[in-house]
Amino acid sequence: MPDPKPIPSFPLLLQRFFVEHLGSQRAVSPRTIAAYRDTFRLLLSFAEAKIGKAPTRLALADLDAQLILSFLDHLEKVRSNGARSRNARLAALRSFLKYAAHHDLTALPVIEQALAIPMKRFERPVLGFLSRDEMQAILDAPDARTWAGQRDRALFSLMYNTGARVSEVIGLRVGDVLVDGSSVAHLHGKGRKERSVPLWRTTTSLIRSWMRRLDHPGKGHFLFPNRGGGRMARSNVTQRLELAVSAATERHPGLARRSISPHTVRHTTAMHLLQSGVDIAVIALWLGHESPATTHMYLQADLAMKERTLNRLQPTAAAPHRYRPPDQLMQFLMSL
């Protein structure tokens, strides 16, 4: 009989997980690898302080449920991470443990207990979005007489038109957007997914004018560059949007009390499409959602908006009435 294969050590398993599994077999994006890398850097540093073992001396059996739960608790209480960040770290650990389970059968009992750790539930805030008048005021706010203002007008218009993520819009090249004939933007989204979104005439006109002002209009150059001609940073887009919102508050003072980010523009696109009667499956394709289920949050937000409107339309003559439980047991149940 052939000799059984030797059980790989934890350091070797972790290296294979990143190089072979994530890099070659699954071909995940560099962002995913970076997120998983940071998770294990935090975990290994925590484990060294917790159980006194250097990362190279750790065994797979050391990553038991108790250690992982302590690590997750450390993230929330010491590093002040929210439930979303905690769950993202746990998802990375789960991915590795599922991979490791196929290579070290002796650690299966420990792995099964660790995999049983649940994701933490958290409250999802109601989506914030802008009215059509508010969105138009922001689009009109940048000064079209300046280089940056003309760029921002075209940038924000394309973001609203396509519902693009910040990473998608700042990565656009001149050749990714067609403004002759059938105007369309080819977006490169998360997970290397690509989608093509048609452009409105107003957006097409703004982009066509902006392209004529570019110093380097070659197809490989960024469509919305920074002053140096390079790629805009996410923080740069956020800053430029804040300036536009500040200018738009003259027409809509209520904007000053709201927190508006580039992702708010994406939510606004989805809500305006929904309110216009566009099918939710089409909106999912428009936004680049992997599943239409992700887009259901916009439907829920729209229903909440309708309910608030209905409450404001209650007859003014109707006296408010609150339900009063008939006895103590019912009062107890109502208090839960």
C-alpha cells in the first residue's frame, strides 16, 4: 500500500490557501486577497498574544472556536469594529477552514466547531436617497466654466445615469464610453463582472464636451482624471461631491442636514428607476447586482416611503386612538 500523504502544517496550508486556492483556482480579485490577508495578520497577532505561539508554530487545532470567538470579541471591543467588519473577518476565516478541512482530517472536530460560529445580526438602516429636484441641484452645482467643474458635472451625471460604484467610475477609460451612435458606458464591476449601461442624451452631451477638454483623449487614458492626469481617489470623489452638495443647499437647504456620499447617488438611481416603474430584475442588471434579491432593499425602502406618505394623509378630523390591552397578561406580552 502506498504511504499516506503527510499532513501539511498550518503555515503551509495557509500559504497554499492564498497562492493556490485563492490566487490560481478561484482567481479572486486583489481586493479580496488583501482583505483575507489583513484578517489573518490580525488573527495571528492576536493568537500570539493570547496563547503565546508564534505564527510559524501554530497548528490548525489551535484555531478552535474559543480562540476565534475571543478574536471576534477583540475586534469589536478593542478595535471598535462594527458587526459588518466582524462578519467579513469571520467569512475569511470560514473560507480558509473549509479549505483546510480537505487537507487535515485530524482537525475536523475543531474545524466543525469553528464553522458553527454564526454571523452576527445587525440593524440595516433605511436607505437614504435624494429627490429628483435635489439630485438635479447637485448635478447643476459644479461650475462648468472651470476644468474641475466641467469634469464633476460629467462625473456626477454618469454616476446618476448608470448607478455606478465609485470604484467603477474612477476606473473608466476614455475607450470604455461610447458617445457616437448608441451611447453606452462599459463598466468593470466587482468580481471582474462587466456590464454595459445606456446613456441619456444629457449625460452623453456632458461627456462629449468633457472629452474635448481632456489633455490626453487617448482610449487608454482615464476618463475622469485628477489634476495630474492620473486616477482619481475615492476620497477625491467624495470631496468633490461634498462641494457640490454644499453649493446645492442654496436651492435645497434641507441637504445641509443630510449625510450624502457617492453611494447615496447609487441608491438614488435605483429608487428613481423603481419609482418610474422599472422592473426590479432590470434594476439589478443596471446596478450590477449578482442576485435580484440584493435589489429588494430598494423595494422595501419604497414601501416605507409610501407608508409615511399614507400616514400624513390621515383624515384631520380623525381622533388618534391607541390600543390598550385588556388585562395584565396582555400588557406583559405587549411590552416584550
